[in-house]
Amino acid sequence: SLTEAMKEHPLVFNKLFASVVEVGEYTGRLAPALEQMADILEKEKEAKAKAIRTLMYPVAIIGLSLITLVVLMLVALPPLLNVFEKMGTGVPLMTRIIIAIFSFVSANFMNIGIGLGATVISLSVLRRFPRVRYWMDLLQAKGPIIGDVTVTGELARFSRTVSMLLEAGVPISTALGLGKTGVNNSVIRRAFEDAEESLLSGHGLTPALKRHP
């Protein structure tokens, strides 16, 4: 069948896509299921493109600010220091602080780069441990700005997926199981797992969802 062929290529067809096709084959509604899946993929692509466009401006501003700072420190500041020395006045405190920071970074640029690289690698390795990943995802979900973006994105993706599966005729218990596989944040995924257990035990979704504000 078409589903079996898709499962042989997991790098191209993920578990959710193969499951939707399987449901469409069994229910005889393959065309509507594929149309709904296409809508989800297109919306996710549009959301990613919108996020990239939104981040381009602040990233460009930060980059230009760093370039301006480096130029000022290397070109404009040395003559300014000579002026202060000729006038016999001391260098302002803020200027001395900036000079000290810049001098430290310049003198230890290689060590700082190695340290940042080691930190990134260490976090990537530690993230493989479930407990560490859970706490990292918790910090991400509770962050002041990125937290709202993370939670909203995960909820939107989960809602679209489950809605599509329910419209394709998938039972809600199965739809929840497939929907949570697309959730990347382990904290949010645990909340959906709690909701799934609550539903299967006969208590419904709402009480479980209320436990995860």
C-alpha cells in the first residue's frame, strides 16, 4: 500500500504524514486528508518565514551596533584619549569601563570563542538526558519573550494536527497520540500526555489541561 511505501522512507515522510495517508486509505477520504496535510505544511512554512522576517530587523540592528562599537573603539577612541591626556583631565568612568571590557575581549578573543563553543557542545550533549532537557525546555517555556512564542507555536501546531486527524476520521485517543509526537518542547508534550491519560481514564481533557497553566 501507499502507507507501507512511505514508512520505508522516514527521512522524507514523517510519522504523522504516513498516519494521515493510512487513515485516508482506510476511510476512503485520501484526497481530503492530503489537502488538509498540505494546508498544515504550508501554514508551518509561512509561520517559519514570518518568524525569520520578524527576527531579521533586530538581528541586523544588533550586528550594526557591534560593528559601530568596534569601529569606535579602534578608530575614534585612541585620538579621544590623546585629547584627554593633553587637557590633563582624567578619562571618564564609563569610557574606562568600555575600554577595559574591549581590551579584555580583544586579549582573550580565542579563549572566549573556545569557551562559547564548548558551552554550546556541552548543552547539546546534556540535552540528550531527559531530565536536563526537561529543565531546559521549562526555562524556554517560561522565558519573558521566547516563552510566549514557544507555547503559542506548539499549541497551534498541535491543534492543527489533531483537528486534521479528527476530520479525517481518526479516533480522538489516536489523534492525541499522533499530535503530541509533533511537539518539540518536552514540558508541553508532558502536559498533552497528561491530557491523553486523563481522557483515556474517563476524566476528559479539561481537568488535565487546567493543571498546566
